[in-house]
Amino acid sequence: MATELPPYYFRVRDNGAFVFRVLAADRARRIELDQIAVANIRNGEIKPHGDRDLSPEDIAAIEEWMADRLAVMSARDIDDIHRTVDTLNQTAHWAQSKATDHELDQVTDALLLAMHDLRTILVRKKADRTLRERGMA
């Protein structure tokens, strides 16, 4: 059962992707990847690779991938935060029921500072939202 290959391949990197056009397999069933651009999701820039001219279809496909990638990354960020809440709950249970004095000595200051920093930011952001909702800011 043969599956049709997509027209583009995106090699993901920290701030976007290298964009390749997928060329049809030849008789030897080889797949060729021809780099056509670099996409930067931080600034929305699409740079053609070398002296290439991108077609409107190329640009549309890259822009669609960039929008989809931003959505995936945003969902991952929220998922990471939910996992952090779970980890904080597990840490509280560990500190209360399993941790030795030595283990607590190793992590208490770092945890307290990190939690203080987080609490300060969350309280400030919540106050800002509340003021905006009431039309005071």
C-alpha cells in the first residue's frame, strides 16, 4: 500500500524550521529533499534558501505550517504548566511524608526562592487583570 508523500518537509529547530520540497521518488525509490527556505516563527520571517524564488504556494504552505507550529507550541506550554502544578503537589507530598532532613536541606532554599518569585509574578499579573477588567488601568 503506497502512501503519497507531502509536498513539503519541515526540519524543526528552536525558532522555526528549515523548509524542504519533497521530490518524487525515482525508480530506485529514493526521496530527495531540496531545501527551499528557512522559516522563523519568532519574527514571522521566511527567507528563501540561496537564490530561490518561492512560489505563492510555497509561501502559503510555510505560513500555514508556522501558524500550526505556534499553536502546537502554545498547547505544549500550557501542558507543561499543568505538569508543573502536578509536580508541585507531588513535591509537597514528598516533603511532608518522605523527605529526610538532609534532602530538605538540599532543596528548601532553591524551592522557596523559586516559589516566592512565581508567587510575586502571579499576584502582580492577577492584580493587573483585575484592574483592567474593572476599567481602572
